[in-house]
Amino acid sequence: MQTIIARNVNEAWDQAKVFLNESHIVRNSRVGEVWEYPTPVTTRHIYPRERVLFNVERNANPYFHFMEALWMLAGRCDVAWIAQFNPRMKEYSDDGVSFHGAYGYRWRFAFDLDGGAEDDYADQLVKIVRMLKKDFNERRAVLSMWNPIWDLERPDCRDLPCNTTVFFKIREGRLTMTVCCRSNDIVWGTYGANAVHMSMLQEYLASMIGVPVGEYWQISDSWHAYTARWAEFGGFSNRLTLDPYLSAEVSPYPMVIDPPSWDQDLKNFMRSSETGESFIYVNPFFEYVAEPLLRSWRAYKSEGGMRDALLWACRCQASDWGLAATQWLERIQEKRNKKQSVETRNN
């Protein structure tokens, strides 16, 4: 088994390209040809809170990654809310309304198989917090996403969980996390969305337990990239990622200041995003990070709103998310300018 040891997602992505280019097997899959590493791959994130990928060629959409993580922590499975940040998500729903394999829904609600003997019967996250608060040596804090009754032998289902199980334990006073993944697309999954939503889950649970965040291990059984988009997203580039975490240009912003009120703040944020209602948040993360990013995205999607989108991105007090959003918008504006220049010359 290959192991990638990296400070954060940026260093991991740079290493991953080298490993896959040097050794891979070409295989077919139900959605296209892939380059698959010959063995499972483990990625060790030493500082998982440094979760924002800044690679220019990969050009990850920071708004989608951030909002998807909150959508998961809210336990949602609806298509409409998350698809506003990435319309391609609709392709993974069987009915256009909900996702069969939505992680967050499975974390918090799905496994209420007998009707719920307790108020929080189905919420695995609440139970894991209780377990690890009670006993720091606990080794049975297992978060499940795969259900054999629902998921085995479902060839026509578009959305089966790729990440199947997560193990949590406290070591040296910190919450460590090991994620097991049956099938990991390293472009859009391992070093994109997974690095964000899994590390935000880890930070959320660590804060609820009252311990710092430890290391994050990702075990990927089928570690691969789709050949059709490997070159498009910089798979063959030798240029290293300019990582602003290394220069302390950016740093992570704390998600949770007041654990008892965080879930309600999240509910209020989700409600505000849908109804326009205003709320006073206890945790600054929502007012100073989530709200500015949401406003920035909506300005970007409005007619002629790029200037306001950039202004709101600059108001985001999470320096890493604010910088990533700004750079992403600037790349889009540069592409638009080039297109307009070509069209002007052709006319």
C-alpha cells in the first residue's frame, strides 16, 4: 500500500500527481476510463484544518466545497440547495429531488430504522461525541455511511456512498480521524471535496468533544483519476502548488466557539439562505465566514455582479477561504476578458 504523508491538501495533491503518473493501471468503469493506482493508497494529513486547495490548474470551486460541507453537517439530502453551487450535482440524483447516498443525511438521520427510541436515536454524530467525552480511550466510535440493505447490488443507482466508514479516536489529547473509501476520484474527491467536508466534520466533532484536531487519514481502496479530465485539471503539470499556508499568508478560522449553539446557528444559516431571514449568530464563523461567502456567490451569479462578489470575498474573515474565493473569481474574470477580447477582434 502506498502512503502519502503531507502537511495539508496542497502538498498531498502535488505528491498524488507524481505517484499516479509513475504507476497506474488503465481500467474501465461504469462512467468512463480511469487510471487506477495498483494498490490502495493512504493519505495522511498532518494539519487537516489547512483544507483549502490553492492549485491553479485544478481550479477547485471553493464556494461549492465550503457549502457542501455545511449542507452535510446539517444532515441534508436535497438536490436543490447544493446544486445552486454546482449544477452538475443534479446528475447524481435518481429522481432530481434528493440523493440516495448523501453523507450528512446518513450521519444524522438515515439510520432511524425502528422509528427512534430516543430523540437523537439516528444521529451518529451526537452519539460519537458522547462516547468520546465519556472515555478518551474509546475505540468503537465508528461512523457509518454504507448500508448493505440499501446499497449492495444497486447497479442502476447513481449515488452510492464512496466513503463508507469513519473511525474516530483520541490520541495524545487530539481527535484523529480515519476515513475508509471504496472508490476515490483524486481530482474531485480525495484532494478536493473530501479534504474539505471530512476535515470540517473532524473539526466539528473535536470542538463538540472539547479537544484539538489531530491527524486525518484517508484510506482509498480504488485510488484513481478519470483519464478524460486528468490533463484538463493539471494532472501532468510539474508545477508545485503555491501554498499560502506555508508562508502564513492565510490560516484556518475556527468553526466552533460555542459548541452548544453551533447546530442551531447552522440551522439558522441554512434557513436564512433560503428565506432571506436575518439571524444573530453566537458562533462568529457564520456571520464572518459563511454569510460573506454566500453573498459573494450570489453576487457572482447575478448579472454584472463580479465587483460585489469580489468585495464580499474580501470581507470573509477566514483568510484561506477568502483568498481562494478571490483567486477563483479573478481567474473567471480573466477568462471572460480574454473571450471578450477575441470576440472584439473577430468583429
